[in-house]
Amino acid sequence: MNVACPQCKTVFRVDPRKVPTEGVRARCSVCGGVFEVVSEAKQAAAGSAVIDATPAAVAAEAAESETGGAAVADRQEPAPEPPASPPPAQAAPPQRAPVPSAGAPKPAARLFGQPDPEARARRLARALISDVAAYNPDRQEAGLREGRLKELFQVELKKSWQEYVDQVGIEVARSTPYFRDALNEILAKGKRVF
Amino acid sequence: MSMINYASREINCKIVYYGPGLGGKTTNLEYIFNKVAPNTRGKLISLATESERTLFFDFLPVDLGTIRGFKTRFHLYTVPGQVYYNASRKLILKGVDGVVFVADSQVERLDANIESMHNLYENLAEYGYDLRQIPFVIQYNKRDLPNVSPVEELDQHLNPDRVPSYEGVATTGVGVFDTLKAVAKLVIKSLG
């Protein structure tokens, strides 16, 4: 059977034997959207009901995600490879699946800013370090005064570097000076500390 | 994606306040919460994480009239602004009906503003939404501070489509309701 991701419209071929009668949740490997795969038997019987998460439920899910819960759902589920392999079955009850409403065609989404990955990496580095400085002005002052910036911001800088690497890739992160430049310009206020 | 409650004859709309950390999203929401009539609003709910939080409350504006006999209830959300809390931000955007981008006007936060705007487009795109099709307004906050970028420069970097933008000082309420009314109006227009 063929299954189309309702968000990006990519069509996957799925072995119908792997879809239980009550349906399964799957994550699209192209756009990352989660959707319900309805079994052929159920498809034949009726159209699937659309049940949406309430705003409060979404926010509650969001809160969980930072403590480790939904972040797993976001990143670590095995994803199907188009066009041949099936979307993976999930343990969650099918009625929780956020199936987008049928009907209204989705407009072609557009991104913002420069597509240049180097410019993006530079900006991301500066935004990350700017966050660290903005949230900890007193510690920044103390670090500059006492020459202990590296020591005082060890945790934040590790977390920021990790996020930077996750987003731009280890090669760009290591081969460009953007992260270090941002540290010296923003956190060290122009001194060459890093 | 607005939800209709037939029992209470209300249309529920979700408005998300987006933007970089410490830009004033929470201050906007708290100001609105304190100004709307207590009998028309729900509780202010704070979903705290290790160092960031999401605020949420809903209210029913009394002066907006009805759409085919239905009143409009707005659900206002903030997102955690720091770059690395993207999982939360993305989830909160789900089903959004209108977006307010609260920019921090300070010169040193320009990159954080641009990165946050980029992230907003990216997260919406993953849901198949396009910001050009969604009610969207921008607030340039913290205009009372000495080290702010000129509005023209902020517009150039953050507002290429020239959506409605407002100058704000959320701590004193300047521009807060102008911004909210503008996005509410666009949301209602999109429903009609």
C-alpha cells in the first residue's frame, strides 16, 4: 500500500502486513512530521477521525520535552527511507496522532535569511553566545574581572558548542573561527580570552 | 488551526509570542493578563523547565463582537527563547493561528533576533505553514533603552515582507495592546 505524508506529500510504499488494524504512528523521514498510518481494512470501512491536541496538551508536551520526554520523539525515532521501506510502528495509541485536517492545500513554505551555510553558522554562533551573555550579565562581569570566564561558563559553553555542532555539523564547526570569534567578541567583550 | 467549541459557542484561536530569549515575550503576556477583566480570562499557567519557561493563558475579549454567533477566545502562549530549547518552541507552534515576534531592539541582540526569526520560519515550514499565509506582526521591544538599533535597520533585517510592526516598551505596556489588537484583527479576518 502507499502512504503519503500529509505535510510534505512524500509517498512511501508500506507493507500492509506491518500496519495493525488499529493503525500506527509514523514519522516522515523527509519532513519529520508525525502522522497516522491507517490500515487498509480501516480505510475501506471509513475515513479516519481527526483529533487534534488541545493547546494546553501541546504546552504540557512541550514542557516534558525539555526534561527529556518528547525530545526523544523528536529525534530518535527510526525513520523510514523513501521510497521502499515502511514507516515504523509506534507504541502510542493511534488516537493521539496529530493528523492534519484534510482539504486545505498547504502553501509552499519559505525560509528566512541567507541560504549561505557559513553566514548561518556565524550568526548561530553569535546568537548562542549572545544568549549566554544576556542571561548571565553578573557572571560575565565577574569572569572578565577575575579572568575566570572559561571556568565560570564551562557548562553553558559546552551546551552551546553542542548545539552549534548539532546544527552546523562538526566540519563547519571545527574548520571555521565563528564560535571562537563570538566568544571573544561577545562574552569576552573584545579580549582574546578563548 | 482554530478549534470550535459548539457548547460554549466559542472559536478558540492560538496566538504564539515568539522571539529571542529575554526579549519581552513573558512581559507582554503578563501585562495583558493583568489588564484583561478577570472574569473573561483563564488562569496564567507557567510551564517551567530547567531554566526557561512557557507561559499560557486564554481570554475572551468582550469588545470583539461575534463571528456568525460565535465569540472568539484567544489562547496566548510564549515560547522559550534561548536557541537550544527548540523542541519546546516547535511543539508550541503546532496549530498556531497567529504569531507575534517580539524582537529585542538592543544592538547586541540583533544576531539573536535574526536567528530566532530564521528558526520561526524553519519550524513553521516543518509543519507546512508559511509565515506569509499566517497572521503575523512584529513588536520592536525595549525602545526605552539607550543602545537600540533604529527601527529602519530592524525592519531591514527582520521584516522583509513589511508586516505590521510596533514599537514597544513591554515593562510599561507601551505597544503591548497595539500589537495584540493587530494580530487579533488579522486572526479574525482569516476566520471570516
